Amino acid sequence: MLPVSSKLKFWKWWLLVVLNILFLLAGQTAATLLGNFYYDQGGNSKWLSTLIQTALFPILFIPFIFLPTTSSSSSSVNTSSGPSIAKLTIIYTALGLIIAADNLMYSYGLLYLPVSTYSLICASQLAFNAIFAYFLNSQKFTPLILNSVILLSFSSALLGIDEDSSGDPADITRGKFILGFILTVGASATYSLILSLMQLTFQKVIKKETFVVVLEMQIYTAFVASCASVIGLFASGEWKGLAEEYEGFFKGKASYVMTVVGVGVAWQVASVGVVGLIFVVSSLFSNAISTLALPIIPVFAVIFFHDTMNGVKVMAMLIAIWGFISYLYQNYIDDSTARRAVRDATEISDASIP
């Protein structure tokens, strides 16, 4: 039987996991639907859509100022000396620039694809993350994980060759659909790389065990990404059309402001969940939970945006769910094995005490 202190740590760990899962699922679903609403009601700026995915990072200072700044000790983590400011600056700047490029690709994908198709293609990110996690984070590549990778890749491929997937929005040509498909797949791969690089940073560079480091990484990388997006907004000339876009938004000016702010807040909530799950579990698990939201989003898209759900989309969604369950079952096996090992070690220790 586990000692009381071990049980408390176990339940505290699961509480953090569940809380971050809720942040990720709620934030990602709301952000994707509101982002589609922005385009559907007359919004057209890809750089503004990119910017608002990170621009509201200052709201993260609210929980940041209430959390302790000292790291907890760990026998497996050396916290005696932290990384230099110069090293962290380089890491956060590089990650921020990659995040900005990734957000831009997602913005194009959401503009050129029906939201249901977009969400299902994003399921490929788990397959990419499994590969990156294997090489960068020493993640196990079990038969169940491999099965998940194959299924999610096949799910995305189905949508890529589906002639009817590009037929939902009347003003989206086949060429734009193909571009949106390619950029969304590229964004999914880049997003997976970002998660693995974040986990590698936690493990090899930061080496701390407080939630403060999660917020620090999110704040600093979002700041860099936002600066890059502002530069892109002005360099592209899209800023000139924002006033007209604001005036001509189909649902009105107030709705325009609420939509833009809502997307920004939702992405920050989701980002905290993403980075939090990387911190307490792994990048692959974080991406698996992110994938869980993807089959949910098309259902809401059909309800709110009247997206069509043809047979290919339904099949792709079922395959994506199957792939996710395959990964989740592997995680359940790993968790059960780890708990059994702790219990056996405790029993041996207790038996050795006279």
C-alpha cells in the first residue's frame, strides 16, 4: 500500500493533469470556432489572425504573480544552477519565431479550409509529434503508438484526396484548398516540433519543477511571436484594411471586437494547458489531448457554421478517434506499470524494516 505522502503527490499530479486537459480542450475548441467565425463574418487578415493567437499573453501575468518563484527539489533534477539569461533569450527567441510562422500557416489553413476539414487534418500533429518525441525526447515507440501514428496519418490523407472537402465554401477554389491543406499539414508538423523542443528545454536546460517555468516560457515565447506578427502585419500592408474590416464585419463592430479578443483569450487558455501538460507529462501526451479536441470541433462546426459532413469526413473522424484511443490505451498501460513498480518498491522497503 502506498504511503500517505505518495498518495497525496499522486492525486496532486492527476489534479494538475486534469486541470491542464480542461484548459487545452476548452481553449482550443473555442479558439478554432471563433477563428472560423472571424473569417466567416468578413474578416480576412491572416496576420491579424496570427497575431491574436499570442497577443493577449499579458493576461498570464495574473496567475504568474501569485505563484512561488522557487523551484521544488528533486533527486533526479539538478536545480543548483539555472541556465544563463543569454541561453534562455536565444531559446525563447527561436521558439517564438517558430511559433509565429506556425500560427501564420494555421491562419491560412483556417481561411482556405472548412473548419471540419481543418480540424481533422490537424489530427496528423500527433503522428508528427510521436516521431519528433522519439528522436528528441527518447519517447518509447510501441506498437500501439505506431498504430496511432498510421491511423492519424491515414485520416489526414483521406481528406487530402477528397474532392468534396473543398466544396463547402463557395469562394474557395481547388487551388486554395490544396494550399490550405499543405499549410495545415506543415503547421501540424511544426507545432509538433515546437512541443518536443519545449519538452527538451524543460528537461535539459531549465531543469526546474514549478509551474512558474510553464508561464515564463509561454509569456516570453508569445512576446517574441507577437512582435514578429506585428512586423508581418505592417510589412504585408494588411494593417491598412483593418479599419474597413472592422466597419464591414457582418455581425457588427462590437461582435468584431469580442471575436478578436475571444480568440486571443481562448488561445492563451489553450497554450497554458499545452505547456502545462508538457511539463507534468510529456509533449506526446499534450499533443494527444490536443488531438482529442479535433473530433469534437467538426461537430460544433456542423451545428454553428453548417459545414457538411460527408462520408469521407465521417470516416476520417472515426479513424482519428481510433488512433487517439490507441495512444490513450498505451498511456494507460504505462501509468499502470509505473504505479505497480512504485507499489512493489514500497512493499519491498517495508518488508526490509525489522
